[in-house]
Amino acid sequence: MAIIINNSIKAEKAETLELIAKLTANHIAEVHQRSIFNPKFYDQGLRQLESKNGKAKVENDQSGWTAGVLAVIFLKSEQLGEEGEGATQAICNFIRSYDIDSYNILTGKKRL
């Protein structure tokens, strides 16, 4: 996961990194929103995100694919609890670095 983030930072322009951060946060928030009242929708949302991500890869949408991979890693790491905290924190840090508004929404913080 760190390799994906580091390679993206090295290869992409700031605008693209902002887009990846925003898309990643949106994917995560969408799954969270869907499962807020019914946890079974968490796994369903994760499967739909994996499917959507496969489409992005086939269509050579690098920003969409990278965001989807990061979101899937975040969501699966979140399910692991403490064992997944390193991955979720690294992805949160990436989002915070490139799109503070999405980070604030994702973490439930007020806009700065």
C-alpha cells in the first residue's frame, strides 16, 4: 500500500494527487454511508467498489484505479481493526495531504 502511495506521489502532478485523494475518500465514504444502519451493506459496498475498480483498470483510468485500490485497502484494513490501523492511517494521511476537505468529511471533522 505504501508503494502505491509513494509511486503515485513520485509520478503524478499535484492536481492528479488531489483527484486520487478525493476519489479515495468518496469511495470510502460511500461504503460507510451505505452501511451506517446495516453492516451487511459494508461487504456489499466493498464488492461493488472492487467491481467498479476493475472497470477503471480495464478503461486505463489510472487515477480511478489507484483511488479504488486505496479505498479497498482502507476498507479491508478497517475490518481488521487494530491490525489494519497502519494501512488506514497511511491512507488517511495521504488524503489529508492532498485534499483536506475530503479528509475532514471522512473523519467527521469540521472544515478548517
